[in-house]
Amino acid sequence: MMHPSYSTSLFDSGNPLVKTASAHGAPAQGQQEEHPTWVKFLSQQQHTHTTTNSGKIHTPPTSTSVGDLTWYSATMNPETAAILEQQQDAHQIKYLIPDLPVQMYGRVQKEPPSWGLDRIDQRADDLDGMYHYPSSAGQNVTIYVIDTGVNIDHRDFGGRAFHGPIFLPGATDPLDKNGHGTFVAALAAGSTYGVAKKAQIVSLKALDDAGAGRLSN
């Protein structure tokens, strides 16, 4: 039977920074014993309920420190966690929280306007209504859009779009007067509909205002 893991943070009422106590309540080497009571309580629970599911501790409490900030974690069943929560003032425990699993995503776009964004970031059939993408988001990548041109001043490009050469015979205007090239660029790298939201766009105009051109272009 698996039991949830709970993490606790200890804070002294007069000083928010605490010293580290070992898993069995003894003071850590070279440090003062300040909050041993709850650690001893968990150790007693572990020894008392070694053969029952009720109250059983699957891992002894261990401490972690960053500078003067110390927190403890242990695997226990909900009943033991409830007892600790009821007694947290006596043990001078500031927080008792489940040690929930987490996963890093660089960025999350909630309720993306495009079904495609929600679809491409996961294999599961059920969509979650979010687009997860790395924080790099296409940074240092250049996307060349061969189309009707691109409206490089559109706010969704945020200054990341540029005019490149024009391959349409006789044309000198790089602007997109059709809209298709800007649409394609926005799907690739726009801040709202785009996949690679930090990539650069270079417009290579090869189609006219009607969206027509030749393969040789």
C-alpha cells in the first residue's frame, strides 16, 4: 500500500530561521537542537506501527537546508499527518503539506486559441486545454516563410520578423497584401497562435497579391 509523502517547514515563533535536527531528533553535527519533538514523534510512530497500515511510516524523516532555512520530509499515512497537523503548534511546525509530484514546463499557454496548439504538445487523446512548450520556444531559430510576404510589424511578432529577398519577378514591395504569408508566419512563430514563440521570421516573397506565382520563384 502506497502512502502519500508529506513535507513540513519549521519556523521558530521568534525567528523564522531554524537549525537542522537529524532524522531521529538528535541535533545535527555542530548545531543546536531546536525542534526535535515532532521528529521524535514520527520516529515513535514508525517503531509503534511497523506491522500495520494505520500510522505506518515508510521512510524516516529527513532534513534539507538552504542557508539557515530547514525543512523536513517523511512518508506517512494520512492519519499520522492529521495528528501532526493538530499538534503543529506544540511542535512549532509552520506548514504541513503533501509532497505532491511536480513537472517543469518552460511555459504554459492556457486555453490556446488554436486546437492545434493543444493537440501537438501531448500524446494523450484527452486534451488538457493548455499548450506546454519549452522556455527557449524557438530562440535562435530562423524560419523562412516563402509566401505572399509577411506583415513584419504585427504585434504578435514582437520585432522578430524581417523582410528578406523578393523572388517575384517585377515586384519591389515586400508587404503582404494578401494575408496568407502573415497567417503562416503567425502559426509558426506568433505569440498567440505560434508554436515557436521566440523564433525569428524572414519573409521571402514569392507569391503575388492574389497568392499566385511560379515554382521557379
